[in-house]
Amino acid sequence: MDLAFSAEDEAFRTEVGEFFRTELPADLARREAQGFHLNRSDLAEWQRILYRKGWVAPNWPKEFGGTGWSPIQKYIYELEFGLANAPEVNLIGLSMVGPVLCRFGSPELQQRFLQPIMSGDIWFCQGFSEPQAGSDLASLRTRAVKRGNDYVISGQKIWTTSAHFSDYMICLCRTNDAVSPQAGLSMILVPMDAPGVTVKPIETIDGDHTVNEVFLDDVVVPAANLVGDPDSGWNQAKFLLGNERTHNAMIGMLRRYMVRIPRLIATELQHGLSAAAAAEFERQLACLRIDVDALEWSVLRVLAGEEGPELAAAASALKVCGSEYLVRASELELDILGPQITPRHDPSPTSPATSLPAGASSFAPGRTTQHLYWHASTIFGGSNEIQRGIIWNTLRRR
């Protein structure tokens, strides 16, 4: 298999890289590179830039505002996106809700939501996980009962990223108890300002607030907000997973580390790092680089593969490897920086700053926060334990 990019793809890569160099706000790239969590107001202008360029929704069908790029071009875009330290915008809306509405939504829902999602006027959060149903979505208990022209929804969602500044939730609910657990689920778009919706913050291990509990107490939602047919939510959820099968490999993020860790070692050598320590860090980096190269080749094979159970299992393997390599990469940065990693806050004028130790690198703030957050990547998107189960069950049936 020839894994090299064609001349046309290399030209496209040059175009994308130049766009990020000239259009991505420098301070936004800095904060993203250092691992600070960015909110809706931080990202608003960057989303408008992508929207004006026509590159804000590359995974959508072209007729709904997508780019019409080939799978390889989409992959190159993700790679350059990561290398440029570009932050993702409106992730749930653009990567999950938009593709689902393009495939399953009524013309009315498409008209109401697709353009505002792209422009950033409407942000979504994802209401899937529950206290008793994390990776096992078939066990969820949130119910939606049809009453006339409405659904009345009651239940609880947890670990809901960005719920505190979202306009809508794409909510997976149980709508039918007379069928198998998977067959009785539906997706409904729930306004976050509706009476009965309560959002409570959860402070995560990195000391930040990005996720929430969401309580739904007899929330009345128009039946027109149902996505697709009643009880079709499981098929839509599977579509979501397939639609983003290579994104969770996080190649763009990992390539960031492959670029900046050698620079960090060189900088620390000039500020007291011993040659022996530097040699050990370089050895660890070489091992990680080999794994990242192999992961990238695997992503390209998945992009070239045919649909089927083996391809789904391969996508699970990409997610497991990508998330675990991110933890390794961020941990290596912490080891190189040593006690300099103490600062955990963004030293920008609008955020509380923690003083740096004497002689500390300006690169140090945010490293601890980023490392702790990457541990969560082994859980979100389907925990790695669940992904390994998918891989095993696929191999067992061969």
C-alpha cells in the first residue's frame, strides 16, 4: 500500500497550513497549545473565520454546507488543524448534531438548526451518559413520554460537556419499554432554557469546570424536535460513532507533541537539564514517535478500508491508542519540566495567574491541566474498556 500523499494532496496541505498561519489568532493558538479550556466566547471569532472560509463543517455533506473534500483531504485538514494549535469549535454541534440532522433530521429541523450551528449562533451539548448508564447507553433511564404534540422528558444526564453555555442538548431518551433496550431509544433536541432544565457544575480533577450534571424535571419539548422516527435513536448513535471513526485517533494533537517535545528538551538543556536526562527523554520520545507513526498508518488504512465489522473494530483500536498516547506524551512533558509544572492557570489578563517558580519556562503553565484532562480522553467517546470489548467480540466472531 502506498501511504504517501499525492501531489494534489500535498498542494492542499500547503493551502490549509498557510490558512492557519495567517488566519488563526495567535493568542488563541497559544492558549490551546498550553492546554487551557476555552469557552464559547473565546471561540466565537475563530468559528466565524472558519465559517466565512467555508471550512467550518468538513464532515457534512456538501449540499448542507460541507466542503466536499475527499476522506484524505479531511484527514489532512485534521492533521494541519492540530499542528497549528487550532482549537475545535462547537464540537458537539458540528461533529455530532449536524451530521445526524443532515442524515436523519426533518427538513424543518435542518432549516432551523444547520446554518446557525455552522455560524456559531447555536451551540449544542450532548445528553447521553447518565449516573447508571455511562458507556452502557442501552441502560439509560431518562424518559420521554408523548403527550399530544409534545414530549415530556424526565431524568438526569452527567458529564455533560459545555452544558453551562449551550443553547440545546441532543438528548438520548427512552421512548418505548415494549421493545429491546436498544430499540426503544430516541434523540430529541432539548432547549437548555426550557422550564425544568437545571445545570449543576462538576469540577474535574484538573480543577476546571467543563462538565456538568443536567436534571430534566418534566421538561416539555415540541414533538417536532424529535430527530428521525420514534425509537430510532440507537441507529443514530451508531451513525455518530461511524461518522467520526478516525477523529478519535487524535493524530493532529499527537503531532503537536512530536514537534514541541524536541524543542522543549533543547530549551531545558540550556537551563540546567543534564545530558543524561535529555538522552533518556529523547529515547522515550523516539519510542512514542514510532507508535504515533504506526497509528497514522493505521488511520490511513481505515480511511482506505471497506465498511464492515472489522473496520468498526479498527476504529475502536484507533481510539484506544490515540487516547493512551496522548497521556504518554503529556506525561513526558511533565517529566522534562519537573517542578516547573506547578502553575495550573492561564497567565492571561482575563484569568487568575499563579506565579511561576524562579527560572521556570514560559511554556510551563497549563501542562498539569492538560495532562490530567487527557486521562479523561480514555473515557469520553466510549471508554477504552468498552472499545477493547468491541475489538474482542469482533475477533471472536471471525
